[in-house]
Amino acid sequence: MDLKLIIGVVIVVIILYIIWSYFFTSIQVIMSFQNGIEKTQSQVSGKSVAKSGKNNYSFSLWVYVSNWNINYGQQKNILAISSENPASVTPYVFQLALDPVRNDLQIYVDYDSNLIPPVTTSSGNIDPSLQTSFCKVSNFPIQSWVNISVSVYNRAVDVYIDGKLVKTCPLPNVASTIGAGSTIYIGGTASGTIPGFDGYIASVIYNPDVISPQDAWNIYARGYSNTGFGFGNLFQRYKLQFAFLKDNSVVSSLTI
């Protein structure tokens, strides 16, 4: 068989596999690139991610924080998912935000409180701020692109920074599911209704299942891209090498 034909077939198969792995897996690209504060904030319907109905899910995104001055003293939203129930005591099922003052990353995860009595104040009122589990990562880097991956599974939350596990936080009960009536808010609004931050957000992806440490590292190693699926980075990662052997020793090779 003609060598050129064999090479051509192999290349086509590899390209088809790469395309299939991106478009026919459960991982979804929610948003490609935007500022930390947008005049028109990115909002995504929960219908696009509420397909599994499970308590396990994960998000990954890239963040660049220029400084902490904008909305100083206010919690700065990166990504938040509203509760499906408008009457819920907790406004968000999940929120990823920056601390009002310190360079800390804050993660809030709502949990199923049906089996746990609501936390109340001294006056007997339900305290919404205590109905979610709080996880903090201190000394979040600024003025550089940072990859954040958060994996929620049953009663635990794993936080990865640049592909490395930096924190595991327990939940009092299983995490709440993301409902189809939820809204995903990315960044902040110019009006300040939802405070944002001075910087950028890129390559927000959602997975309706947990991610492993190896998955988190692979996402980080892939790098960020403002083109959604990041085919530029993808084809830089995959190469095809042909080796020419003589007596089972490589005498030359060709990489494409």
C-alpha cells in the first residue's frame, strides 16, 4: 500500500478522534472569554448543564486578576449559580468569588438541608449565610493567569489551583443539584448589582461529574484559550511522528 495513503488515513483518524473527544463528551464550554466586569454580564441557563440530576459536578476556568481595588470591600463574583427555588434561603447553589479585602478565593456550595435543621440567628430567623458550606483558598495569585478547578462530589469539595489539589472541604450533607431553572452568572455587572473584579475570565467549562487529579492537571496543561474549544492549543499538543528503523534502531524520524 502507498505510504502516503497510509499517512493520510492515520492523520484523518487522529483529527476525527480529537473532534469527537471535544464534541461528544459530557464536558461543555460555557464561556470563552470576557472581562471581570461586563456591561452585559454573561448569563447561561441552567438547562444547559442540569442534565445529570446528580450531586456531583465540576467547573474549571482561567482567571486573571489585575488588582483588588475595584469593588474593594465587596465580594467579587467570578461564577455563581442561582438557586432554582426563588424562595430558597440560599441565593446560590454554587459560587466562586474573591474575598472583599484579602487576596483569597472563596467557594460556597449549597447542600441538601432536608435532614439538617436550618441554622438560625439569636432571634430565631434563618441565617442564609450559614446554609452553605464555605471553602477558602488563601493567597490567590494576582497579575497572572491562574487555572481554577472545583470538583463537587457528594459531601466534599476539591479545589485545584494550576492543576494541583490545594484544598478539600467537607460538606455537612450531599451537595444540592443544579436545577434547570437556575441561572449561571459569570463575572460582575457594570451596575454593581453583582460586584465583579478588575481582570479577565476565560475558558469556563462544566462537567456533570467529578474530575480526578489527573483530569485537573490535564486541563491546566492544556492552557487557556479565548476561542472556546481551543483548537489552537489542541493541535499544538498532538503531534504525529513517523520513525524509520534499520535493524530495529531509529535512523531518522518525521514529525507533523
